[in-house]
Amino acid sequence: MSKLVRTPLRLLFVLALIVGLMPTAVLAQDGPSDIVDTAVAAGDFTTLVAAVQAAGLVDALKGEGPFTVFAPTDAAFAKLPAGTIDQLLADPSGDLTQMLLYHVVPGKVMAADVTDGLEAATLQGKSLKFTVADGKVMVNDATVVATDIEASNGVIHVIDSVLLPPADDMAAMAEAAPMADASSMAPDSMPVTGGESMPLLPMAIAGLAIVALAGAAFVTSKRAA
């Protein structure tokens, strides 16, 4: 076979080899991202991502996991009462962190694993309760609108409302700081009693003054008589 024939055949072989390897490379690049990057790429979780960043939980949710995240959409956050988001962001290491951790369950819980009445403990410490009825799945009072969005370190389920920890937990956290401030101010704000406002030395001096006046009055009256 002449060189003119062999050279094109070699080129075709190399080209076929490259084409054969391309799907493997593409699949490697298109593998699932971690939970945070998946949420960012979706575009519907800008408020959630901003909250995660503010609370300093990005690295944790990029960790090995696996985690199951119930992710409220931007529309879900918009349903909160006015000022709630600003209030949460003002306390990133307190209420905000607790609220976000209440959306995360350790382990990988797929939609097929959910049954009616199931309870799952969150990273916040309290549990979420699931209700399955008429083909609809609810977690607490939120409806699951999309399921099984897989990430490299877990799975995301989309919900239409923000999950808030039990009211007593939020109230306890809200009261913790004011109570600490009040206790530190207690000595300065302690009411002064009548006994504390009249030290012994001034009282003794006042008593002597009264006795002296009484004595002077008695002498004066005797002279007048």
C-alpha cells in the first residue's frame, strides 16, 4: 500500500479514536454539581443562595454530605411577611442559620422514600413532618413542587413556602440577647430603697442636730419664764 493511501487511513483512525473518546469527556464535565452550585445554576433560588452566603454555610453545603435540601424558591421567600428577610439577615449566625439548617436533612432522601406521616430530623435539631395525600407531598405546611434534583453531594426538593422552626425555638433565640443585656444592666438599674438612700453617718448627724435644737429651745423657754 502506498504512502498516499496509508496516511489518510491513519488520520481517519486517529479521528475515530478522538470521536470515540469525546462522550466520556463530555459526561465527565456534565456530571452533577454540588448543592450550592446546582441551586445557583437553577436561577430560582437567588434569595436562598444569598441567605446561605450571609450565614456562612456555603462551605458546609459544598461538603461531602450527603444532604437533602428542601429549597424554597424566590417566590416562596416573597410570601413571608414584610421585613422578615431583613430581620433574618440582621442575625446571620442566629435566626438565619437556624432557619436554613431547618431546611436540611442529613442523608439522601429521595421522593420514593417519603411516606405519609414520615418525620425526618434536620440539622437544626427539630424534625420535619411529611404528609402524602391525593398525589401531593407536603413538608410541614409547604408543598413540594419539584423533586429529586440530584447533586454531587445530595439531592434538592423544591418547596413553595419557607420552613420556619417551631415558634418556641424562634422566640427563645429572639429573647436570648435581650435577656443577656438586661442581666448585665441589672446592678446599674437596681431600684434604691429608702434605707439604702440614708447612710448611717448622715442620719447620726441629723439626729444630733435635732437634739441640739431641742436643747436650745428648752433653754430659751426657761429664760423667758
